[in-house]
Amino acid sequence: TGHPTWFGPAPTAPGLLERLGDALAERGVATLRCDARGCGASEGVWETADLFTRIDDARDQLAAMRSHGALDLRRVGIIGHGAGATHALAVAIADPVVSALTLVGASARSWRDTLRRAAATRGRTGTDREHPLGAARDLWSEDLLERAERREVSFDLRLRGGERVTLGLSAIEQAIHTPSLALITMLHRSMTLVHGTADDAVSIDHARR
């Protein structure tokens, strides 16, 4: 489901994680997906949640899955997509029961570099600009980064049409200093890295770093 400001309208076609869940179900593998904090039927506010709150949310989801006695908890895997790769890595590092980890579109660089490169690429190509907050984030990217690194609390982002959304900057400041590559060095288990050739934010070169 879509959040009215952050994620834009709910897509009519199944998204990546829904398609993955369906494919795994066909092979007898149970999956858990849920709306992010403040999105769809979930409570809370996504825009102001910091990185560690989002990681705690992921841990809570894993704990909820473990409450189902019919599952084989000796075989637990996590898929992290985009910014969720950092959440997935943090959970897996602290939980030895997680035996399989797949990261889709994980950035090996600082979030600062990733945002700048993605905003520049989307500005040249005009692609992936349909989400109002995503387009505004690209437009105000340097202001976001500067204010986050000054450790300001929030930033009022102006969307198309004059609407304003308040973004908490702690998650951005934390993401700047916590690239996925730094966390990967702390994980002593195998993982799978997946990158799309058309990804304008995180290219396949990140997997080679």
C-alpha cells in the first residue's frame, strides 16, 4: 500500500517484494511482509523515524514471524531492498539464527554520495520522478544533507503544489555515517547481492566494491 506523501499512490501492479513472496510461496517458503511504519495500516510516522527505530521495527517483524510454531526457525532468511538493506544487515549481524541474507539495491557508498548521484542521474534522464516526495528530495538534496550533517532535527520539504512534509533528519544523518559496506564487514556469513541494470540510484558497481 502507498503512503500519501512518501511512497505516492499504491501501484496497480504487484511490487518487487510481493512478487518475491508469491514466488517463494509457490516453493513452500513462508514469507512475512508488512507496511512500513506510518504506511498503509501500520501506526507511527515514517518521515520522522530514525534509523535505529526502523531497525527495531524490522527486529519486531522477525520476532512476530517466530511466534508461528509451524515454521522451521532453523532456516530463517531476510531480504532487504534499498534503504531496507541496512535494516536487514543490522538485524542479521545481531541474530545468528538468520542464515540467509539477500540485499537488493544495497549501496556500498555513503548515503550522501548515493543521494547526490541518484538526484543528478534522475535530473538528466527525468526517470523515476513520479513520487512527489522523491522528486522534492532530489530538488532539495543539498539542503537535506547540509542540515542533517549539522544535526538539525527536521526539515520542511516543499512538494509540488505547495504542500509541506516534515522530514526527521536523524535517519539521514545516521545513514550518511552507516553505509551498508561498513556493516557487511561485520557479517561473517554468506549473502547474495542483487542489483538492477536500470537502477539509477545504486548501480551494479556497488556490488564490486
